[in-house]
Amino acid sequence: MAEPMGFFTDTTVCIGCKACEVACKQWNQLPSPEGGANTMSGDSYDNTRKLDGINWRHVKFVEQFSEDRVGGRWLLMSDVCKHCVRAGCLEVCPTNAIIRTEFDTVVIQSDVCNGCGACVAGCPFGVIDINPVSKTAQKCTLCYDRLQAGMEPACSKACPTDSIQFGPVRELRERGAKRVSQLNDGGESRAYLYGADEKMLGGLNSFFLLVDKPEVYGLPPDPKLPSRNLVPASMFSALGALLVALIGVFSFRERRSGEGEDRP
Amino acid sequence: MEDSDCIVIMGSNMAENHPVAFRWPMKAKVQHGAKIIHVDPRFTRTSAVADIYAPLRAGSDVAFLGGLIRYVLESERWNSDPFFKSWVATYTNASTLISEDFRDTEDAAGVFSGLMAYKGGMPEWPFNGFTNEYDGQSWQYARGAVGDQGRSASSAQSGEASSTQSGSKEPLKRDHKGPPYDDIVEHLLQPAPDRDETMQHERSVLQIVKRHFSRYTPEMVERTTGCPQATFLQVAETLLANSGAERTSSFAYAVAWTQHTNGVQIIGACALLQLLLGNAGRPGAGVMALRGHASIQGSTDVPTLYHSIHGYMPHPSALKEHDSLTEYLTGETLPTGWWANMPKYVVSYLKSMYGDAATAENEFGYDWHPKIIGDHSHMAMFAAMNAGRVKGMLCIGQNPATTLNAKLDRAAMRKLDWLVVKDNWVHETATFWKNAPEISNGEVSVADVGTEVFFFPATQVAETDGTFTNTQRMLQFHYKAVDAPGDCRSDMWFSYELGKRLKRLYAQSDELRDQGLKHLTWEYEHEDADQRARGEPSMLKILKELNGYYSDDPSRHVGGFVDLKDDGSTTCASWIYSGCYPAPDKNLTARREADAPGVRGAQLNWAWAWPANRRIMYNRASADPSGRPWSERKKWVWWDETQGRWTGYDVPDFPATKPPDDQPKPGAVGMDALPGTAAFILKPDGMGWLFVPSGLVDGPLPTHYEPVESPVNNPLYKQQASPVIKYWKDEANPLAVVGDPQYPHVITTYRLTEHYLSGAMSRWLPWLNALMPELFIELSPELATEKGIANLDWVRITTPRGAIRAKALVTRRMRPFVIDGRRIHQVGMPWHWGYEGLSTGAVVNELTPLVGDPNVSMHEGKAFVCNVERA
């Protein structure tokens, strides 16, 4: 396997230009329905709203202004699939359509996907959805086709300010840590890395530098795998099975005991 | 900007409108902790990544900059740090004395000496829009007993003789024939201006500047701009702390500084401030003019501007003494500084126009060259069109149906006999006769529109070879990636074919007025047979003409503008581009060699920048008067004593072997007339101008004037708006009076990252439309509450010119301002929409007035007044 590859997204230099969204749509030929002439959301400059089957990059706009405007902030962040080391989607896919590539990224193979939607529920970040054109589950592939050709992903290549950086995850983590200490030293004590260590789902190969709580950016503070429910759920299953077995045993008994009496 | 320690972005939303260039401020921020300051009426995506955001009311920029100027002049550091004293005394005109007749705005109720009623222009062209004008005689340098009034090479843009130009010298005899033209240049010499090296004389520029800005106190800044004093002071302290020998700060501006009736003065205020701080000609310093769109820099260098010929030389004008080449050169040449070379550039230009037909005997065909008769810029032209004075229009890459007072513009276009639209899509201008609002609402019937409209499909950039000239004056060649589909043809093809046909049409004419077309050189056949068959001209042949070549052997390219001659032996269309293509096999604009990472340099092998591949202009100022770098950290160009020449990372913008201690030679012209410290080589005195004695028509110093439409009285002066604005009076172009209760709010217009200009190129792309699908108006929750408007409600916006509808985007990024004790609301609208395309919306320019800056005829789209109500 090649070295694990991923994204480091430094939200403090994101200018919300959405070049990543357009570059992604162009490379992956994803549609914008109705010629794009939808109604505006009214939620700041965010008209994409969420990651789904046709939006694999999504720039979030969080306006933080008090009534007097003092210290107001407009947090901008380009969200994407996290390419988790322990990936929920991969875990729940019944057809093995979701694979881990030689770059340690997580990719849905459209031709194997049956569109059951298990992964949609299985992703703790809400990244995946069904693409209405292909009718299969889709999400960021970290430009698997470009990586195989030795090229960097379309979004990071298009990012004018290097808010989105692509590279070996090991190297990106070092760069991220350095940037955090630079910001901390400069008085921005709120800066930290989200998902850069193994504690979060074994590490997110696509991790972020944030300056507020994860919830502010719509990210779960403590994402969990679907399999976290495996033990309790299996207990229930075992219990249920036992119950069914007992009912069966008892009902047979009853039937057997009353066999003669029911006969006409 | 990557080298800046502090970057002030003002009059620009750089992150949104120049996202690619914004890479450099972000690099400065991440790599060495540069401070980013954004001063703007709205909290935008640029503010989001700035260290300091300073809000200000739209149209109050000079008050803010004036405050910074005063802060610097009064600060302890500026008055004690030897760097500032040495820099300002050596490289600016701070020591120069101004005429005794000068009266400042402080003495004359907010206007300068010399104000008078406008009486210029010619009856045939009553569309110049001038209201009043200044006689600038009293703004001139004092020149001892001789009392000469100095000269101005660049006068009012409408091609009128500026009053400062009359001079005291008789022009040379009309029958004087060059070349050479050296005697003209020598004849223009004047005595040196009076100076006081201590800068204490009351008529010295420094003292005048100090007095002029004394009223721009922090209190006054807050009262006028609405920016809290504490925030203003934080900006001032940060800027000053990051200027000096060891540190440099840069400013970036764009059309939010230009689109005002005092736009040139706003930029002048910034230049004045940067000169005081020593932030010019040095790495990480300067005033960055972020151009409005791709290659607009190129279109002013090789101009689509009506008032200048290539390389910023004034266009011959019927309103000036320009009857012969001799008179033109007498009127426009500056005898000292680099511009003394102008005769060489003009003659080489005329040779590029008329080739072998241009000879010394016929003054190189000067008589055949067109002359302007007034203001022929956008607003003046549409005013003339509306008066039925324009028969046809070639509209190439523009969408006037959606610009400035759009309804008036469309009414004007209905008076054309014919209109050619050449664009990528059938946009609003192409269909104004059938789909405009006044047609849809029945006000005008299609049957009554007599204009015949022709549409030519155009190629896109990846479908042609060519160069882009970017904001940094850098020419970058690009190659065609694919052939254009169908009948799409390049703009070059269109011009080339049109030229060929016109030449055929007039081939037999003996009329003097047709000789220009007859003799016009027009040979650009493509080298490639397929392209030739398509009719596409050769981009390289055009580039060669711009670079220049020897007239007797066109295969020999000139090496640069120092090779150009005034005798017709050289041919060069644009002297500033000379050197970009110095040999048939050396197209320097196609170079793509970056400096090695970590190596200090100026990226000299990446494409080519004018002039002479210099990346920072006036870079002599990056060394101290004796030629040594001001500091190791800000080293750029310096004097090498052992080699006896200037050297450094960049190409020195100075005569290579002129020593720092060189003294002017008596009676000399050109650069020999200036000392070895004259860093600003294009200025006749070699100095950066704090006080501008000539070249501006609205005053030698920046002064805060209110926009033409404003809700408040000018808090600083009795004079409300600039006394010399341009205004085109028309019943379809009414203005709101000051403080008009019908139009109580300030409105500003702008662009978004997601769309481009009028949307003519972007509203056809679903991917972009989805990102910004509808027209909206941004307003504060405070105003929304007052007016009962909820987020996403439809809002009706009215000005004296028109009314439109848009959806409300209620956001705290907008805020009310307290101006002079009154609460003023401000709203903002992007102007990307129109009635064609996949995403449609109202035309915001239905709201804007036809008023202009008197220097450059730029409109005031950034600050006017409106009303809003729930629709």
C-alpha cells in the first residue's frame, strides 16, 4: 500500500470562494439541477446546504455576530468526506461496494452499489447520500482516478489560498500542528485540529483546523461507528432469539398436549 | 504582497473578487504573520480572514485616509525615526515650495483656488458632463523670479487643454520639422523649482500637507465615516508599526475606490500616505491596483481608452494645440525625467500605424491620425447616443443593457441604426429590443425599436493564443487548447477582418480623412495554414509590433525601449511593451521559470513585466540616498560600488550606471537633469508627489467630499460634493437632494465570487448559479426590523432613477452607522443579474446615476441613496 493520503483543511485561510465545490463538480461531472437556478437559502452565503450524492464538497458559512458587532466572526470551512481510518460506511455496506484504496482512502464503487442506503445512515458525519442520477450512494473519492494518475485532487488544486492541502497524512499532521502553535503563539488560543489523531475513529485522513467547537461547524464532537452498537444490539438479538425459541418450545408443547382434544 | 508585513485592503473585497491573487496575502499571513486589515462598509469574506476589520460608511474613504495621514504626521515615531525623514526628504516633493497664489480648502470653504465655471469643449460635442473647472495655475511649483507656471503632460481626460498647460513659452514655429526633436525638449526646460531642505517653509509641500490634514482628527474620522475611534486608531498604529526601514506595508484597492466622483483623489490620498511612510518602490510596499477583470491592465496599456494612445501617451486632441506633430510634442513632452524620451515613442508608434508611408517629410503621418473632440468614455457616449448622435455601436465583450442607469442606456441603444454584439452568449444587450423590462411591461413596443442587431459568437480564452496582462503589469502568453466550435471567432479575427474590409472600401479615396485607413499597416496573416484558412490573424505578429522592430529590417526586433529612435528608423506600437519579444525566437512572455524555493528573487524568468521586466517600479527607493539597502530584510536593488552600477534581485528602475551622488547637469534634459536620488523617474522632478501640482483637474490634495447623493451634510467642509464633478443632465437621470427623506439609506453595489460582472458569462453555468441562485439585497436586522422585512422577503428598492425587486438577506454583517450624530442605514446589492441566462433577476444598475469623476469619467456606483420597503 502507498502511504496514507488525505486533506488538511485550514479554515483560518478559507475565503469561502467555493472553487473547491466547482472544481469537484467539474472533475466528477456532478449535476446542479434546474440549471442551478434554485431559490436561495437565506442562510448566509450557503446555498449548497449539505454534503450529499451530488455535492461532495460543501463550504459552510457561520456568522457569529453579537448585537453590538464587537469581535464578530464569519467562520468559513470547506467540508468533505473524512476518509476515516475506521469508516462506518465501509462497515455497514452489505454489497462490499465501499472499499479502502491503496491510498488509505474510502471509495464507493458505483457499479457494485445497489443503492440500499445503509451507508447513508452509517456515516456519523452525514457525508453520503444517493445521487439521483446514478441512483447509487456517492461521496468524495478523494479523486481516486486522479491519484492513480499521480495528480492531486481537483479541490485542493483549485484552492487559491491553500486552505485545502493534499498530501501524505503524516506530513499534513505535522504541518497542521505547526500551524496550530503558530496561531496559539499569535494569540488565537481557540485553534485546534479536529480528527488529526487516532482517538477519533482511528484518525480522519481528512482533518481540519478549527477555531470553535465542532458543533459550531456542524461536526459531531465525538463521532461513533455504527458498530459501537454491535454488542448491545447483538445481546438484544440473542435475547430475541431465545425468546422465539422458548415461545416455539412452549407452543409446540401446548399443541402437543392438546392434540387429541382439537380433533373433530 | 507576499513580502508585506501589513496589508491594508480598502476599496476592495479582494478575497471575493480576486481570490487567486488573494493567495499572496494569505501566504504573508501564514508564512510570517503579516497583519491583514480590511476597511469596508460591509463585513465580507475578506473581513472574515482579516486581523482587523474597520467598518466605514460607503463614500467616506478620504476622511479615513486623511485621518491616517494626520495620525502619521503627528506621531512621535514618524517625527523621530531617521528613516522617515530621510526617505520623505529625498524621494518626495516635501521640500518643494508651492506658488504664493495657492489657496487651500482650509482657506476657501472647501474648494481650492482657481475654481470657475466650465467653458471648455466644442459646440459639436456637448457631452463632456463638466459642471465647473479649476484653473490650476496657482497650484504650481514656485520657480523663483521667472515665475514660470510649469507644465502638465496629462490633462483632463476629455482631451481638453488643461489650464496649467498654457505655459509661458511660445511654441516653436509651426513649420519646424523634426527629427530630431531634441530642440523641442530643450526649449521646454524651466528653472528648477524653489526648495527648502528643512521642509519648514510655510509654502513647502510638507507644511501645506500638515495644515491641510490637521482637521482629520480621530474624532472627525468617527463622525464622518462611522468607524469607531478605537478601531481607527488600531489600524493607524498597526500600519505605522509595520512601516520603516525594517518593515513594509502595502495597500490593495479595486473599483470600490475608483467608482466615486472623487475616486482619483481617494487613490491619491493613499499614495500620499504610502509616500510619507516610505512604502513605495520597496518589497512588500506599494499601492496595489487590483484590476476589475482579466487583462483590463492590458486594455489600458494598449488602450481601449479613448484619451490615450499606446503606452499612456495623450491622444491627439482637436481641443488642444495639436495641429502638427511638432505642436503635439511641444504640448505633451516633459523636458526632464524619463518622459523626455516621448518623441521617440510617438514617432515609433506612428511608424507602427502607417509603416513606410510615415516619413519625416509628412511628420510620420501625424495628420492622418484621428483626434478626439471631447469625452468619448462610456457615460458621455451614451449621453450622445441618447441624443441621437451615434449611429452604430460595436459592442464586444460588454453588456451595456445592464450598466449605469441601465434604462437610459437601453433608451439610447434604441436610437441606434445598428448594433453589433459579439459575445459568448446572447446576453441582455443582444436582446434589449425584445426582452428588456420596458418591453415586457408594455412601456415600449418591439415594433418601435428600429435598431438592427447583429450577433457574432465569440471564442473563449482557451480557444485562442494570446497574452494576458495582469494587475502586476505582467504579460503571460497562453496557447490555444482547443478549436472554437462552429462559427465562433476570436475578437482579433473580427477586428482584423473589419480592418481589411474598411481598407478595401477606402482604397480608392483621395480624401485626407481617409488616408489614415488607406495607409494603416494591416498585415497579420497567420503562420499556420489552418488558422489562416479560418481567417485568424497571427498573435505573434501583433506582439512583434508591440515590441518593436527596425523599420528597414522587420526581422530584427528591438531589444527594448532604449533602442527606439525619433527618426523613423524604429517601429514600435507600445513603448512600455518593448522588450517582451526581443528576437523572433525569444517570446519572453511565454517563460514559466520560477525562482528556486527559498531563494530570494523577483521571479524575473516568469513571463515578462513592463517596463523592461521590472517587477517593482521606482525600486531605486528600496536603497537609501547613498545607494545602500535600507535594511537586510527589505533589500531589493542597490548600488554596487566596485562595478559602478545598480544591481539587485530585480531589474533596477534607474539608469544602470548613474551613481547615487550624481548631480543634475546644468541645461541638461531627460534623466541627466535629475540627481542620482531621483527614484520616481517618470516624474519631471524625479520625486514622489505628496502635493500634485499638475495632472489632476479636481485639486492638488485629497479632500473629503460627500458622494453626489448622500444622506448627510459634509461634516468637514461647507462644500458638499466635489465642485467639479461630471453630471449628465437628463430627465431620465435625476438626482436625490442631500438628506432627501424619500431616499434615506446609503446603497452600495458589488460583485460576488460566484458570478462575474453582469453575469453575461456566469449565469449560463448551472454549477455557478447553484452557488448564488438569486439576486438579493443585504441589510442589517436593525433596518429590517424598522421596515418589517424578514429574511427572504421580497424587497422593493427605489432611487430617483428606478425601482427593482430583490430578496432580503438579513445579516449582522451589515450594520447601521452613526454619522454626525444621526443613525444611517446602509444596504448592499450585487449587480450580477439580468433578464437572460439560466438564472435571472432584476438589473441593479436601473438604480445608478450617470455622474462621474472629472479626471477619468468614472461613475459613482459605490455610494448613492435609496429607499427599501417590503414588496
